[in-house]
Amino acid sequence: MSHSFDEISAQLKRRHRKSARLKWMSMASLGIALLFLVVFFADMLNKGLPAFQQAYVQVEVDYNEDAETMGRAALDPEIASLVSRSFERLIPGMIRDDADLLGTTETRWVLTNSQVDQYLKGHRNELSDDEKAAIDERVEDGQVDMKFNTTFFSQGDSKMAERAGIMAAAVGTIMTMLVTLAVSFPIGVMTAIYLEEFAPDNRFTQAIEININNLAAIPSILFGLLGLAVFINFFGVPRSSPLVGGLTLALMTLPVIIISTRAALRSVPDSIRQGAFAVGCSRWQVVRDHVLPLALPGIMTGSIIGLAQAMGETAPLIIVGMVAFIPDVSASFTEAATVLPAQVFTWAGEPERAFVEKTAGGILVLLAVLIFMNATAVMLRKKFERRW
Amino acid sequence: MNSQVAEREMTSMTSQRTGQPVTRNEQVGHDLSVRVRDLSLWYGEHQALHNVNIDIYQKNVTALIGPSGCGKSTFLRCLNRMNDLIRNVRIQGRVEMDGRDVNEPKMDEVALRRRVGMVFQKPNPFPKSIFENVAYAPRMHDLVSRKADQDELVERSLRDAGLWEEVKDKLHQPGTSLSGGQQQRLCIARAIAVQPDVILMDEPTSALDPISTATIEDLMDKLKKQFTIVTVTHNMQQAARVADYTAFFHLGEIIEYNDTKTMFSNPHTKKAEDYITGRFG
Ligand SMILES: Nc1ncnc2c1ncn2[C@@H]1O[C@H](COP(=O)(O)OP(=O)(O)O)[C@@H](O)[C@H]1O
Ligand SMILES: [Mg+2]
């Protein structure tokens, strides 16, 4: 018996309704997710952008003999209460380094202390009404102003919020990531090549495979414990150093790189391998000349994503001592260092109000770097995407 | 025990490369290229080849026909040991070239594949330039060292594959940019660039249009002056057109092996006749 279109349509109605409902539900979920994202970014930008501005005051610096021992003596006492102590402390050194300076005066813009800065940004502060009035007056005169905060990018951590910057942490991150990459990339890629192209399919390799997949799901703090036990206690790698941090994060990144490299190798069609074998390539030649070049974009993409993951990691680094007060850029891989997320974590624990914006500012920088890396990964994948 | 047999036969049969006589099909004067004796093959528990015996003659086209799944590709892969790449394969019996068993432990499969090239069902040029596709293998095998030699070899191989005129102006474009039929001829050029003795073709035209198919059939006819060709085909007319010898496979056995004329005009077995006349398969 055949059915008319109307009969069939009537039957289909319920199905269509269901799929419409499902569509709306998934769109609503997407909307909620987007909303969270927008709120998060708006909040971070709102809190963090002020960190890129800092209050500066124009002062007359009098390089007199007293200032050689006590920097404060170089400043007009009235204005000295506005200036960051970090500048006062620099003066004796400046005179010592440059003998000609003694006896001269100079007008320059210097950092104010964080109280002034916070006041000008409209945040809570401990200034008295008189002090506030004095500042307002100088703002009128153009002697106090907000400027782009180069200190934030050129200095390491400091107990004085106006002087605290991300430089030391950024360098620490770069050094740590170099170690991580140098260790996990070759080992990960070679392991994946072995497992995918050479290893026999037996219990042993299956067990390894399962374990690697599990490794990627282990809470990251455990890698910190492992790093502490193996690298610091057993091999004696210096605590808090980019070396130990990088090695620890390499443990974490390794499974990500192995898994993504294997996926990239597997996506190279077998017909290419067959063709290469058929002209008399050895297994290694097949891999080196034919499979790897095709898998490389995928490998790079996976490695960048793995590295970005490691870059945002704090927990394992707490265990190996990289969450610390590091005012200076570390000069070697074995010196104490910190990394961006650890710096953010340290600032987040500071009681002073001025550190709130440092925290958010640090997060913005970290996010910018991570977004850049992930965008690079996506672009690599898009550019080299192939259809077979 | 097997190795003893190998020793003995190796001394009794001598290499055609050293100029000494090898077994001939005396009736027609064809020299032996590959001799297969009692070849059986298992994929795990599943036996795909049963006691295959066949003598493949030099500078002839031998066609393998039979219903799909009967083991033609499997047999073809035994000749250049491509089955090594498949897990859980067990092989018994002998595949002899120049009197040596290709499966013997001393045999280097890379050396074997230099002498036995292969063309696949779906054209699979390397995702490199047309030039590189051809030049890669000779360079890898150190057949050419000077740039000029390499250029010359590439041109000669492409000419022999009937592709030169079409690609000579775009040698540095990717091989994958060619049409399907051109790609397949590029794969043939790639195979002949290392000057093999035997070229295996596994349904080389089944992914191609009729015109490209005809081109490749003509090409096979030319190439057999230099090479021994073993080809699998689904197409009876193709076998009848291009092959000198035809082997009919069924369920992993060779039911009949004959010169093509006899096979198609007067098959000796009922099964082969039924298959050829289209009664099954
Ligand atoms: N890689 C493999 N693993 C397991 N079985 C296979 C494999 N390749 C082929 N076979 C089996 O071996 C038999 C012969 O296959 P094949 O040689 O491809 O046949 P043909 O080429 O004649 O169509 C079939 O039953 C097929 O299922
Ligand atoms: Mg087949």
C-alpha cells in the first residue's frame, strides 16, 4: 500500500519537531558558553588593562653629596612622598657609577609609589586628604601623569607594586619552554615514529600505548612530584631552575606530543608508504623521505598545543620550587627562575590592592601568548591540510 | 630442510645476468623469469593461497584473472615481498628468481624490490614534483650521481612511460596535479626508472577511464620488450588484448595457466571456461 505525501508528512512532523528542539538546545548551550567567555574576557581586560598604565611624576633630582648615601636627599621632601622608593634607592648607585653627575640637577619623570597610582586609577588607597589634594594640584599642572607602563615589561618581580613586572617571569617561561621543547619534541616524535612505523603489534607495545594515553590524563601536580623525586632528589638538578621546571613539564608534554605525532603519522595514507616500499625504500627511508614531510604540519600543530598547555601550567612547578619571588632575570638554566603563570599566582597572593591589576595584567599577557600559539597551530593545520 | 633445498637449487640453476642459460619454455623460446613452487600463504588462520605453481616468462605479459578475493593481489605481492608489510602473514613454498628463493633469509627485500617494481590499482604518485617522483628511487639506489645523468634518466623513463611530451614543460609541478591516467603512467615511469626486471601491476587501469586504459594497454605492449610484466586484471578483454600468458585463479589456487590464445579460445578447464564466458565471477 502506498502513502500520500500528506500522510508521510504527518508522520514526519514529530521527528522534525524533535530535531528542531535539539537544534535550539545546542544553540543555547553555545550561547551560554560564549557568554562565559565574554564575561571572562571583559573582566580580565577591565582589571588587567590598567596594569599597562602607571602614574609618573616629574621631579627635580639634585645629585648632592647626601644623596650618595641616601637617595631621598636628592628630592624635594614634599614630592618625595609621592615618588616610588625604588627610584630613591637607585640614586646612590647612579652617582657612584657616573662621577660627573655629582653636583648637577636634572628634571625627569619617575615612577610614583603605588598609593598615588591607585588613587589616580580610582582604587582604594591609604593617602590622606591633604596628599590627595596635593596630587590633584600636580595633575592640573601636568607634573603627575599616567604613562604607558614600560616597567611592567622591563622589570622582574618587586615587593613595590609600582616596580613589579613580568620580565623575569617571561624570560623564565622562555627558558623553561626551551628545555621542555628540546627534551619532549625529539623524544616524543621518535617514540611516536617507533610505535607507529616500526613496532610490532604485540602485548608489550599495546601496554605502552595504553599507558601513554593514560599519562595524558594524569593530574599535572603528580608530574611535579615525579620531577621532585627524579630530577631534584635523584639527579641533583638545582631547585627552582628553568632546567628542572622544563624537564618536569617535558614529562607532561611528552604524551601530548606522542599522541598527536601518531595521529599525524596515521593520517598519511598507506598508499604513499606502499609506493615508497615498492621502489625499494627501507623502512627508515619511507619514514624520513615520505611519511615525515607529510606528517610534519600535524606534528608541529600538536607540539605547539602541547607546549601551550605546559606554558599555562603552575601546579607541577610549585612542587619543584619555581613559584618564588624572583626579582632578577635569571642568567642561566640552573639559576632560580619563575614563569608567567607562577608569577600571576604569586601576585594573586599579595595583599596589596595594587597587585590585583598586576595579576590580571600578567594573565592578559599569558593569554595573548597562548592565543597567538594556538592561532599559529590552527594556521599551520589549515595551510597544510591535505585531502587525499 | 628448506635451506638445503635452496643451496642445491642455487647451484644447479644459474643466473641469467651472468649470461648462462636458464630454464626456457622450449616450445616458444621464452626464458624463465620467476618460478613459483608450492606457494601457500596464510593471513593469520585464513589461507589465501593454496600450493600455487607457475613459471613466469621474461619479456612477456602474464595476466592474472579470476573473481575478486581469489588471491591475485596476494600472489602478486609475494613476488616483491610486499606481504612482509602485512602483519600475521605466513608463507610456505618457493618464489625463485635467478634460482634464488626471494623469501630466503639472506635475500634483501630492498634489493628484490629494485628488481621487481610495482604499480598499484589506485595511482599513488608521491606528493612531490613529477621530476622527483621519477628521480627519487634511482638516486636512492645510487644509480645516478651526476645531475645530467639524472635528468637524462628522468627523461628516458618518462618517455618510456609515454608521458614525456605531456609533462616536459611542467616537471616541477606536483605529480598529484596530473590526471588519473597520467598519474598512473607517472607511477610506471617511477617503477621503470630503476631498471627492474619485472614490473607487477595490480589492476592498473581499474581506476581509469577507457581512453587512459587504452593508453596504458598500449604502453604495456611496448614495455614488454624491456620488462617482464605481471598484471592483474578484472577485464577479460584486457587480458586477451595485452597478455601472452594468462593464469586463472580461483579460491587461492591456479586452476589453469596457459598461453592467452588457448585460454580464451580453448580453455582446458571447465571453471576457466565458465569464468571467461561470464557464467560466474
Ligand atoms: N591484509 C589482509 N589481511 C587479511 N586478509 C587479507 C588481506 N588481504 C587480502 N586478504 C584476504 O585474502 C584473500 C585474497 O585477497 P586478494 O589477494 O586481495 O584477492 P584479489 O586481489 O584476487 O581480489 C581474500 O579472502 C581477502 O579477504
Ligand atoms: Mg586485488
